[in-house]
Amino acid sequence: MGLIHLKDIVTIMNIAIGFASALMAMEGNIIAACYLIIAAFVFDHLDGTVARLTKMSNQFGKELDVIADHVTYSVCPGFIVYAFYRETGILLAFAMGLIPIVFGCIRHARNQVYDISFPRFWLGTPRPVSAFYTVAVIGTQLSDFVPYYRYAIIPVLIWIGYNNLSFRPFLAHHGRKFNKPLKFFMTCAVILLFISGVATSVTSRPWLLDCLLLEMLVYTFLAPFIYDPWDLDGYEEYVKEKKAEIAKDMKPLHKR
């Protein structure tokens, strides 16, 4: 059997669409680049479904998926941010474009080395959410109403990047049974995204990105109010242990 199977081809499509997003940004079509990040997310989820249907889940596919996510959600958004700030000057554009890439790389290394994981949650902003925040903030129609919008959102983009490294719990779907409030909110989210997508296609206005920004804010700040009471049992102790582990590893080695 060859190394690459159908599920891996789907994962590679995730990478290809992310790369297309970066190319669109370089060509100056920033809104299209933002939409392509969303399109890549579809293939990101589809590869798992294909793996289960074809019964070809393996460690290689899982590692390829991690690398694909890093490219699409950390590296490619850097090109979008750079393109968005390019007309303000190359130095600011370079510095802002580095934010999703650098924080994404640090998060990847941190999670790999220290095995940052907690049942039913991601700790720190998940890479897709970070990318969605980035493209939504850049593409939202709020830019039509907020004076000096490019400069006003600089702290927001820094906050998005920095939260990759936080231990804030974000709802995950792995190993979770969704309660009724969560199912209701997820259904509403899908319906709203569909409606905003239709509105975008009809009006050529980025309603989809406006809706995405709203949903990322709800996911971050309102979803914790409807977690099950036992969801975060042991969370504080786990975070304390991980922070202690990282702090210990960061101490310089003493010469013998």
C-alpha cells in the first residue's frame, strides 16, 4: 500500500486551499483570501470523516493533519495580515504579519513538547478559531464605520495571537456529549452562517465574515456559561501542574 490514501489527499486539499489563500492575499484580493481560509476548514473536518469511512486512520495521517493545520491556520493568515497592512508601510506590515505565524509556531512547539491537552477542551485559542478571528477582524464591514480601522485593530490582532499561548479552555468536540443548550447554540450557529453566506453571495458584501466574528466572540465569551458543571473538574490543578512543568524546563542547566 502507498503512503498517501484518500484521507491524506483531503488533508492536502486543506494545505492547497490555504496556499491559494496566501496567493490571493499577495495578489491584493484580501476578502477572497479570507473566504478561502473558511473553505480550507471544510476539508480539515472532511479528512476525519473520510478516514473513518475508509477505515484508514493512522499516525501518519494524524501528523499530516497537524502540519496542514499549522500551515493553513498559522502561516497563511500571516500573508493576509501582511497584505492588509501593506499600504501603511512595509515595516508595520511585516511586524503584523508575523503575529499569527510566530504565536502559532510557539503554540505548536509548546503543545507538542509539553503535551498540553485537557479532556473535552482545547487550552488556548484553537488554531482554526485564531485564524477565523484574524480573517473576520480583517474582512468585517466594521472597517467601514470605525475611523483608522487598521490601527484600531492592532491590539486586537495581538490579543488573538497571544491567546494562542493562554490556558483558557475552549470547547472541543472530541470525547464530548453535547448538552441541550450547546446543541441549540451550535444549530443556531450553522443556520446563521448559512444565511450570512447566502447574503454574501447575493449582495457581494462580507456578511459571512461579520457573522463569523460574532460567532467567535460568542464561542469565546458566552459558551462557558453553558458548560456542564463537571466539565472543568481538575482544570485548575492541571493548569498549575503544566505551568510548573514549563517553568522547571525553562530554568538554565547548571554546569557540573
